Amino acid sequence: MFESEMKKGTSKMNLELIQLNVDNRWATITINRPDVRNALNAQVLEEMETVLDDVDRRADVDGVIFTGAGEKAFAAGADIKQLRDKEALDALSPGMQAVYDKLADFEKPTIAMINGVAAGGGCELALACDIRVASTKAKIGLPELNLGIIPGAGGTQRLTRLVGKGKAVEMILRGKLIEADEAHRIGLVNDVADPEALEENVRAITADISAKGPLAVRLAKMVVTRGADSNLESAQLLEKLAQAVAFQSDDKYEGTSAFLEKRKADFRGK
């Protein structure tokens, strides 16, 4: 999908299992282990965290798209060979959960472009993103109980907040992957597209977001994310404070002026 574009805009970081491409002000982070369905081992997570730190600092990047190499898998979960050797204390280390927490707290918007199977840690990666768009061929779920363990990278909590307790418990206890249409019906993914139209669908979303004021995008994401786990009164106070910042910005003056003057706004993120 993105293979032909990978050399353009690629970072000089020493990456082996992650590919980074920046195009039209969006960074695409591709997990590049198609031979093992893009399984998430320790090196993948380390490189992913390094790339996120790099992209966060880049002024030429408005947001991030996650996907997997090839057509079969977004990410098929944790590397089972490494998982088999895990002990109790390993579960208490930051690990995958910490990387996904960083992603969930990322200031710039994030999109999971789910091009195939998103199982276990792959599903949890998608859950940590702001928006999820799935191919009609995608299958999504948390099958960890089949291995005698539970989802441990935020899956039990983020899935519950997204689809509700009843459906989350059912999906986790049954350990089955669901089809893309079912994932869309229950609100697990935002949209579904044919494989050949998946990238176009995602790019339409990125274009919409990039046309908005960058500061407003970050403030809106922060308020929605932080407010979702707060009581209504506290969340609305956060909303007011964020709006106060927006009211004082150059982007607010530019956006309102452009509207009144019937021209395209030239936002600067200030």
C-alpha cells in the first residue's frame, strides 16, 4: 500500500522493523514484519516509541497513521515466542502498556488504518488511536484468554470505554475476532472501506483534520480525551479553559477573519 512511497521523507533513524514515511504533513508508521503477521516484539515497541518521540517534535507533521506491512495483518498481537517466557514481574514492567499510553496521550491526532488482522496487542494498538478505519477484510479482537492470559496493554479498559461493558466482556471472554462490519456496528471502528479504497478513505480524514487550526485540533483532542474519564462538571471546566486558550490565539482571529472574508484560512498553530 505505502511500500512505493517509503523512501520519500523517511527518517534517518536506525529502524529495522518499523517504517516511517511523511507525506502531506502526516506520518505513516508501518509495522514491517509481514512474515509473522506484524507481530509485536520488544524491538517493534522500542522502535515505535522512538518514532513517536521523533514525530512529536516535528513541526512538519500534523498527525500519525498506523498500519501494517502487507495485506494480511495490521498487527497480529504479541510475539508468542517472547510471551511464553514471561514471568509475573514482567507483567509489572511498563512494556506494551506504557507505549500505548504514550500513544493515547499523544498531542497530535492518530489514526489506525487496519488493513488486516488486528488481534491482541494489535487490537490494543488500534484502541489507543483516536480514529480507526478498517478494511472489509480486517478481523479484530482480543483472543488472549485462548493463551491463558488476559489483555494487558489497555484492552480491558479501552475496549470497555469504547463499546460498553457488556460487549467488551463478551468479546474478551469468547476470545473471538469479529468482522469489520460488526466492529463498525458496535462502534469499535469509525468506518469500513474496501481494501483498494482504504488509503483514500484515511487520506480524506487526514485532509479534513489538516485543514483545521492546529492548536484547536490539539485542544479538542485533549478535552475529549481527558473529559471522557471525568465528571461532567470537571470536564466542562476543562472545556472552558481550553476555549480560553483558543480565544486568545492568532488562529482564532485568522479563522474567523477568513470565514467573514470568504477565503481559506492560513493557520499557523499559534
